[in-house]
Amino acid sequence: MKVIQHLWFTQDMEAAIRFYTALIPGSSMGEISTFPADTPSGPIGSVKVASFTLGDQRYMALEAAGPATFNHAFSITVECEDQAGIDRLWEALKDGGAEEQCGWLRDRWGLSWQIVPRRLSELMSDPDPRKRQRVAEAMLKMVKLDIAGLEAAAAG
């Protein structure tokens, strides 16, 4: 059994996939094909379907007319090893998009991303509840997550 996430774009699907796969190491783009029949979303050839991977996750994408818009109910989380990785992804994804609180942002296609340091999971798993609270409070005040700031909060 395989589980594959599915994204519905109303336009520019191929540009989005090319951008994402170039940005995330270990990613690849599969073939893009057009749907060979009329659909409620458009005539023959107007609906495109693609497969791709981001890191170790498989995705399908659809480009078609319709009411589909991305929202916070689905986001892609990327766990980074260091601040340089966070900074690189953040700058690329926010171009044409919008920054949000707690390491969230929306890219130019409206897709929500969470760019987080691996260290955050470790800090939030600390047995000391006061340390976890300090880290959580610091994170809630941040837009782009800052590892040094999280570490300082953990240290008190």
C-alpha cells in the first residue's frame, strides 16, 4: 500500500513542481500528462496531471479549473538540520508569498509550508516542562524560526 499526497493547482502547476523539486534535495519530477477526456474541470487536454517527489515523500498534482485553493488544513513541513537550511528555504519560498507566525509561510501558489529546525523537536521533547514552555513561548513570537533564539529560550 502506498500513500501519496495530492495537490490541486488552478494554474502554473509545472512551474511550482519545478521550483519545489529544485529547492528540496533528493527531489525529482515525474512526467506531466494531459487528461485524455473532457472533465467537469475542462475540455480534453486542459487538465494536467503530474507526479513528483519532495525528499522522501511522493506527490501527485493536478492542474485544472475549479474551486480548489490551498489552505492551512494541508501544509508541507520541512525539517532542516541548521539555520542555513532554514534561511535558504525561507527566502526562496517567501518570494511572491507571505510570511506567517511560528515558521509558517505561504508560497506564491498559496501552498502552506512549515520550515522548522530538527532541534525544535528535541527541545520540545525535553523532560523539563519549564524548558518546553520557554521554547514554545519563544517560537510563538517568531516568524522565521531561529535556532539560536530557541536554544536561548531553552537555556532560560
